[in-house]
Amino acid sequence: MAVPAAPGDSTGGRRVDLNADLGEEVTDDAGLLAVVTSANLACGYHAGNRRIMREVCAEAARRGVSVGAQVSYDDRENFGRVARNVPYELLREQVVDQVGTLRDIASPEGIEVRYLKPHGALYHRVMDDEEQAAAVLAGSGHLPVLGMPGALVLRLAADAGRATYLEGFPDRGYGEDGRLLPRDRPGAVLSDADEIATRAVDLAAEVDSVCVHGDSPGAVANAGAVRSALEAAGFDLRGL
């Protein structure tokens, strides 16, 4: 990670996004929408439903928050956090369905689906699995893709001429390989708002977007601390 800017240093108004996962039925959507600049909206496969999607889109439109499709394995039982060997054609169709559903709901609320972000196990799988990464891309049209540095899905998207955005996770621990630690490992999930905010400023120098997990008990407070720290460091917060 980069060294944090010292007090008084300037980032030159560098633009950065602050995103969180919304519509997951365990999240304070309204509270997060008052803080974040982009919302990764669950499309019904790991969580959420059409009513929740509509409510989030309406509030996002009111607040000027960008909305992205957070696509997942069809696995509500495990919240999309268990890897599945889904055949290419089926996974492609599932992504088509999720993105299409969100677009149908978002459009009447004056919202454009602006990007794609896989969720949970699918997010990690497409970092290395070429077939599943290709299926996710094929099912999502030309949407820009949000993901971690080094992810195969981002390279494939860029090779196809699609925009890509890098993101970092200040509320999660990283291993020596630069990947997120599994959630059952010590230090994998952080909860101290000040520590998370400091890490966010570090990460913001290296990525396009900083993600605060929306399903943690302190999600809104953590996101607020991150936003305040980023603004104090001179970053210009804007949605994707």
C-alpha cells in the first residue's frame, strides 16, 4: 500500500469512488446511500428482490449515486459465498437475467446501470477462472467492470475494449499474495472505523474505488469515517 499523505499534503483533487453492496436485506440501504457514491445492487440471486431494487434505485436517483449490477451465483442459501461449477452457457444466461432485471427496474426510476461487479464467490472465481470470467462478461454486454487488481476478468474486459475499474477493501485483511484473506482467518474482517478510514486513504492512492462492506454491523459508520478521511485527504469523491 502507498504511504498515507501527511497533513497538509494534497492529492491534487484525485478522483476516487466509494462503493458498498446494497439491497442485500441485511443492509441499511438508506444510511449507506447518504454516504457512498456508487451502489453495487444485489440482483436477486444471492439476496434482494424487485421491491428492494426499486427502492434503492429511487433513492440513488434522488441522491445522485451511481448504480452497478452485483451479479452472483444463484445461491441465496449461502449468500453467494460458495463457489459453484456453473457451465458457461448457464452462467452467461444467469448474468443476462440479473443485469436485465436491474435495468428494467432502474430505468423507470431514472437510473442507468453504469457498471458490473460480481459478488462473493463469483467475484473471487473470475479472478482466475477464464471460462467463468468469459461467461460473466458475455452476459453483461459492454458494461464497465469493477474488480481487484490482477483479476483475469479485468484483463479480459480490457482486451475486449471495455472500461475497467480497480477497487480496494479497507475493511478486509489482505494476504501476502495481494488477495483478500478468507473470512474465517484472523484479521480477515476489520471493524475499527478509524483503522478502516486510514487504510482507505492508503488504498485510494492506488485504486479507482474503495469498497466498504454493507453487511457489517458498523457499515454506515465505517463508510462515513472513510468518506470523511478521503475528503480530508483531498480526494474528489464521485460515482463510477
